[in-house]
Amino acid sequence: MGEDKKPKVLLEYAKKKLPLFLYLSLCTGIFWMVLSLYNLPAEAVGYAALLCLAAGVPLFLGGFFRFRNRHRVLRELRHEVTVHLENLPRTGELLEQDYQELVRTLYEEKNRLQEAMEAGYQESVDYYTLWVHQIKTPIAAMRLLLQSEDSRLREEMELEVFQTEQYVEMALQYLRMGNMGNDMNLRLYNMEHLIRQAIRKYSRLFILKHIALHLSEVSSRVVTDEKWMVFVLEQLLSNALKYTKKGSISIYLDPDREQTLVIEDTGIGIQAEDLPRVFEKGFTGYNGRKDKKSTGIGLYLCREVLERLSHKIEITSEVGVGTKVKIDYSAKYREFE
């Protein structure tokens, strides 16, 4: 019964009936005084009290069991995610009816507010989704204009346009994450196939920044959602490219841990005091404040998405040496097997 202990419930029921006990005791005392004043035998009061007690015990126990059952039903409903009003216990008193009517009123008001909130959220999602798709048109136009540009600033402009496009895509995924459960399609994928999709998107950026890519054979499979997993890989590659001024980015399987992907860069690294907070929403850390272009959303989104996919992520880093990001996707794979 957990916290629902019989002695505790019995004590609460006795407290509830205490006024009735006091009243019966007062009546018994009055009867005894009246009989004493008229010099009548006091045994009559005792017999009457015993008869009342004999009749009252079953009534007391019956009321107690009804009280305990209602208490148990209410405790069980309290732990449910959604409370259905038809599961409420039957009322035996007017005040209980009043309380249940109050609960129904609050329940209806909660549903009304929830529907209004969901409608407002959906309107925001629809608006920003439309905005994202509309902003892609001028971005595409800028790309076309840059193709005809022949100046030394072209590479820098291409880089800025690409980063703008990434921020727009991140905003769209952030909005979609609220309904991620309805947008998932879990299947068994070749991990290297997903990695190459992310690399293909950033191939131009690797060339523009003169960063070498070392991709080892990743002959493993993963149970995941293709679109969301590729999004995570893109975000991690984006971070690695952003904070790697020279050197390389390596992608390989962890030799010591089964089904664990490693993305390692030779970038500026992360301050030790910032590492515990890198997955917090809006946290930019020392590098983000110095760069002044970090949103503090990318790694937060990666962790949220991976947790919903039953994957794990961890980061180790050393300032001036580089950063390692590890994605453990073994749990879901074992379940699928």
C-alpha cells in the first residue's frame, strides 16, 4: 500500500468522526445524570451504552472501509499522468459532491487553457516554419550572385551565407523538436551512410577553411531516425569546423567502446570549467563569449535529440589541443537485435 498505512487511515477517519463520538458521550452523560436525579438504577445507562456500542461498531467499520477505499482511489489517481473524472470515487456527502464539482470545473478550465496554449504554439510553429522557408529564397539568391563574383572576398561571403543558412535550419529543427515523437521513424541504418550525408553538406566549408578530414571505416549499424541523427552529426561537424582554425577533423569508432562514434578535432578546445555546462540551453561559455557568434543552442539540441533516440553523448576537451565528442548508440541497437 506504500504510504497508505491502515493505522494512519484509521486515525484520520477517527478524527473525522470525533465530533460524533463527543456528542454520543455527552448524551450518555446526560442520561446518567437524569437517572441519578430520579434515583433510577445506573445499570440501565450501561446496558443502553453497550447496545449502542454493539450497533455502532459495524457502522463505524463500514464507514471506515468506505473512507479507506475512497482514499486509495484518490491516491492512485494522483499518480496518473492524466486524471479522468469518471474514475473519481462515488460521493457520499454533499461536501464531497461540491469538491468533485470544483475539481470538474478546474479540469475543464485546465483543458481550455491547454487547448489555447497548444493553438498558440501551433500558430508560432506555422509562422516560423513559413519564415524559414521564405528566408531560404534570398539565401539561394545570394548563393547565385556569389557564383558570378570574382573577388578575394568571395570565400568569406560564401562562408557567412552558409552559416546563415545553418542558423535558419537550426531554428526550424528547434521548433520541430516539440513534436519530435510524431516525426520519428526508427530503422536500422548504416552509420557511415549517415556520416557521409553530414559530410557532404559541409564539404564546401572544409575546402574554404582548408581543414583536413580523416574518415575511418565505420562499419556499424544504428537503430535511429535518419533525419534527426543526420541533424545531430551536422551540428557536431559545424561546431568542430567553427572552432578549428587549422588542422583536421577525424571521425572514427571508439576502439574501446562498442557502437560509439567519435568526432575529434584539433581546435581551440573547451575550458575545463565550461565542460560540465556545455549541454545547457543558452550556455555559450568562454569560447562563445569570445567569438560572439555562439547561440548556446546547438549542443543543447544535440543532447535533447539523442536522449529521445535513446543514444548518449559526452564531450572531453583540452584547451589548445582539441575536442572529442562521443555518441554511444549501443543501447537501442541491442534492443532492436
